[in-house]
Amino acid sequence: MRKIVSTIFIATLFISSLASFAQTNKQKAAYSFSNLPVIAKTSFKADTFNISVEAIEKAITPRTKAIVPVHLFGQAANMDAIMELASKHNLFVIEDNAQAIGANYKSKDGSNKKVGTIGHVASTSFFPSKNLGCYGDGGAIFTNDDALAHTLRGIVNHGMYVRYHHDVVGVNSRLDSVQAAVLNAKLPLLDAYNQARQSAAGAYSSAFANHKNIITPAIAGGSDSHVFHQYTLRIIDADRDKLMQHLLDHGIPCAIYYPIPLHAQKAYVDSRYNESDFPVTNQ
């Protein structure tokens, strides 16, 4: 994500619309280049956890340069609406595909597209816990724009296109050969991995279907639009933390994602925001 921001918005003020309920890497990418991320207020939809298009539009200003939709927990975001909004305001769309690699998005024109191929550029993570993970840290950037791809290749290689000639400010961010070999072996298995996750999620949702205190994950779009990087439950009229402890006591792995939203993180506290701006996040 950091490399994408540096490529598209060198020497510009980068203001992006982000959801507060997310990991911090989007914020860090923007701040790394003295840019200003904007958290979309009342920012995500409670059923899918993905960013609300209505909230994005309210957050757009004349200085906004990009929208950063996260396909959170493996559920494809509403990319038709996001791309239409981006076109309307002449904005870039940077997909964060770290949790949804392999998911399909059914466009309103009837076509099926892979998540991460719809925006102008996308990033993904190969951290070991991801649906397609290596044995250490790694990631990738995807784009159909040849010129942008060329620029990115230089940035991730110390800013070099020819050895010892640094044409742009870059970083050392090449995927090492060991991790590439691991990914090369696992990539053919990705669809099967995702199908197994979808099958397990279906079994969970069927088992919880009639429980009055549990809201199971929604699937927005086709059945293959969600690849369940996380199977995320919402608990109503019950103690979430006690349930989590009960599961852990019985050897069932679980966790709270994300316990502290972006707007409440010490590093990103901003007078522009207050708790009342994020009623859904704070649930």
C-alpha cells in the first residue's frame, strides 16, 4: 500500500476515504508520504463490514485524490458504486485485497471480475495468516496500467530501473526468492482453500441460523463473493467477551477484530473526529 501511495501521489496532497473499522496499514501508507487520510464518518455497513459508499461521498473534498476500499474479512466491497463515485469525482481507486484474494465480484452488467482487478491498482498481503500466505512477510501490487506498473517496479527496487541509477525515491521491497517459491507452490491451491473456507462458513451459519443472539456474516453478491478470511459473528443482547473466553477455554480459536478502531488509535487521534461520528464502528 505504501508503494502505491508513493507512486500515484508523489508531490501531491493525498486525501483518501477510509473506513475506521480496519487495520492501520492504510493510515500508515498515507502518513509515510506526508499525506492526509480521511476516515469516512459512519463509515461501514453493519451487515458486510465494508465501507459505505454514502459515507465515502460525504468525506470527499476538492483535495481528495483516492478512495481505498478494503474487502474486509474476505467480502467483496460494492465496487460498481465505488467506481462510479470515483469516476464522478475523478479519483483513483486503490483496492486493499489483503483479505479477499480469489474472491469474485459480480458486476451489475452481469460480468464476473476478480476482486483486486477492478480499481486502478490493488495491493495484497502474503502474511502467513492470509488466504494465500507465505512463510514470512510479503505482498504484491496489481494493476492493468503498464505505465503505473513500470513506475512501481522501480519504487520497490530502490528507485532503480537501471542498476545504480536511482530515478525516483524508492524502497527495498522486493519479494525474496524463498517466499516466492512458497507462493508459487500454494497459488494453484488457492481456489480449493477458498472453497473449503466457504464450505466451513456455510456449516457455521447453518448451525447458528436460529440463535437469537448471533448474527452470522452476510454475503453481498454471489456465493463466491466472500472468501471468509475471517468468519465474523456479531453478538446482540449477550456478552461478547464472555463468549470469546468460553470458546477459548474449550480450545476454539477466536479473537476480536479490531478491538480499537482507527479513529481511537493514539497515533491517529484527530480533532476532526469524535465518538458520535462512528456509531456503527463503536458497536
